[in-house]
Amino acid sequence: MTTDTDLAGRSARARRALARTLIETGDLSDPGWRRAFEEVPRHVFVPSFHGPSGERVSGDDPATFERWFSSVHQDRSLVTHRTDGAATSSSSQPSLMAVMLEALAAGDGTTVLEIGTGTGYNAALLAHRLGDDRVTTIDIAPDITHPARERLATAGYRPLVVTGDGSLGVHDRAPYDRVIVTCGLGVVPPALLGQLTGDGLLLAPLGNALVRVRPTGPGTAAGRFLPHGAFFMPLRHTSADGIPARRPKLPTGPRRPSGLPATAITDNDFRFLAGMAVPGLVWQYDMGDDGSIAAARVWHPDGSIARLHFDGTAAEAGPRDLWTLLEDAHRVFQVAGRPAPDRYGITVSPRGQRVWLDDPDGPGWSLG
């Protein structure tokens, strides 16, 4: 039987080992954030999680204790909340959290608004580094924020935890020096930019990469993407959001040779551009004998769907020809020299938001 004292000591050793791993991989360098990762007990914030098949893995169950303990101290994301069977909240991968916290460029006295409380673990890291009174965090549903608030208090942290639509921010405590978004965005919420100080910074996952955005004037902002991939569950505006769109009926019409190879689907650099050119897609994959993706289905909530078959042919159905749009995006990707996300930037104005390649006047895609 594991006592609380045994668990505390073993967890402390495991946290130090994880911090060393993050340092060795280059994801963690700031001494203040290193101390936060070493001292904030992730296991308190993730008392259980859902495995790949939906099974519950808990620290309270002797049958799953060792699996639980090992997982919460590894560099991996863990699904912690499901809505109608769909994953809607998680504890993010610690290496990605470290990259984001360092990219936030926060220091003593910095005030931070976090969008996406989740388990509360990231809010605890922020509070450890900056102080409770400097951190505000918001999530959409009481069944997320209430447990997070309790776990924060158990671990000795008391930032302000708010229940509400994160895209609207928390106006009462604005302005903030930094806004960090820990859920996926399709556009940069204007309300969050409006709650930044004049020299503030917003850091968010947009598409499958991280973007740093700064205000440039009333209603305007600009920023650049970082090279790191970033896969997050989407921002929810209501507690009922977050359920993936149901797959439309598969195409039954003519098939044609695909101009988009299956290997491109696994290329994160191409997937970033594809996410800007054709946002909101849902993917399913089939693996070949060698373990690589060999076939796929992709669809959009508007009812469009495309299918790549094992023989390299494609078929489409619905209001838009999705596979054709993806082939067009891949040609742009190839001609541009297969750009990584850090070659892209974003411009925000009252007229709209635009992601561009290499230069604000270069090739671009409108958001929203």
C-alpha cells in the first residue's frame, strides 16, 4: 500500500527526472520555470485520465496505480474529460507547456490571463512562477473549473478561477501583460487582444502551430508563428461544444488519381498550411502494412467529404471538393519550398484576420 508520504517522495523524484528530460531536449531552460516543473505536483491535478480506448486509469485504483503514476510523470498529454464520449479536456504534454511558458516571456510582476483552465496544472505553474494574484484562468464548464479550483488549493495555489467563455476573456481584471491560450483557435478572439496592455503579448495555438501576437494600434495586431507544432482541443464557447462533426456518407462517385500523396498527410508543415487554407477539417486514417498512413477520410462540418483509397485514388462529395482544395494547398506548399510554420505571420485589423507566408504582402489566407 502506498502512503501519502511515499507518494510525495516518489512524485518529487519523478518530477525532477521529468524536468531534466525537458532540459535535455531543449524545451526548458529558464530557472524559474524549471523550479515550477520540479515543485508543482502534476499528479494532484490528474488524479485519473482516460486511456486510448476510453478506459479510466486512476491513482485510486490499485489495478491501475502504477500505470497512472508513470503516465502523469511522463512527457505525454492525457485526456481528462469527455463529453458524450468525445475528449473535451486534457492535461497537455509537459514539453509543449514548457515551450509555451518560456515563449510567453513572463517575469516578475507580469499579469497573465490563461484561456483553458483544464486540470489547473498550467495555472499552478503560472502561479508558482508569478504569484497567485498575478494569474487569472477561465474555462467554459463548472465541472472543469470547480475540480481545478479545488486541486489548485490542495497544491497550495489560489489564482482566480473563472467559469465562462474564454474567447471573451475576463474583463474585470484587464488589462493583462500576457494572455496564454491552451486550446485550439480558428481565429484570434478580438476581446483577448482588447484586454492586453499596450505592449502586451498573446500566445495561442492557431491551426497546429503557436503564434505570438502583439497589439499594434486600436483594433489591430500582428505576429509571427513559432516553429513548434501544437495540437490542442478546440476552444469551446458553450459546455456543449467540442463534439467532432459526424462523418458524412462516404463518396460513392467516380475515383481519380490523387495529386496529394498519403505521406503529405503526416507532414506537420503541410498540415499547418492545409489548416489555414481549409480550416475545420476532421481526419481519419488507415495504416499500411509498414505502419505508415496509406489511406484517409477527411470531412468538414458543412457536409463536404473526401476519401483517399489505398490504391492512391481519391473521391469527393458534398458542397466543396475537399481533396482538390488540399491538392491546391500542397502545390503552394511545394512551390514555396515546403515552409515550416515560422515562415508565416498574421495580421489582425477590424476588416479581418489574415495569415501570410514570408511577408504581409505575400500569399495569404483569410481566417474566420
